[in-house]
Amino acid sequence: MHVSVSGLTFRWLLLLALTVLVAFSPGNSQGFPYLYFVVWGVTLIKGWIIIQDFMELRQAPAILRRMVFGWLLVTTSAVTLTAVYG
């Protein structure tokens, strides 16, 4: 099952919009610690889209998709927790 070009274009535009959203979020969120977790969630969504569609793992064996998503989850969680708790 292939993703249509218009579907990929939509996903690419979604990734672009999410990137702009994160890029314009305040870097120092002393008053808003929950903002780190919002950025973490957006990063997971972006990573999942990239894994599924642009790395073409949608048709890959489930174990491979789970391993790659697990890596994404561990890496983004470690970065977020380091940013929050320093």
C-alpha cells in the first residue's frame, strides 16, 4: 500500500507546521514547565510520521517499527527530562 503524493504532501506540510510551532516556542520556559512536554509530544508525532511514511516502515515487520519507535521514545524522553530537570 503506497501513500499518494497528495498524502505525502499533506504530511510534509504538517511536519513543516509543527516544526514552525516548536521553533517559535520560547526556549526558556521557566514560567511554563509544561511547555517542554508539549514540545516532547509534538516531536513524537513528527517522529512517528517520519518513521511511518518517509522511512517507509509502514509495511515493515511490526517488531522493526516498534524498535524504531522505542528508540524515538527513549531518545526524546531523555532529552526532555534533561531539559526539565537539568
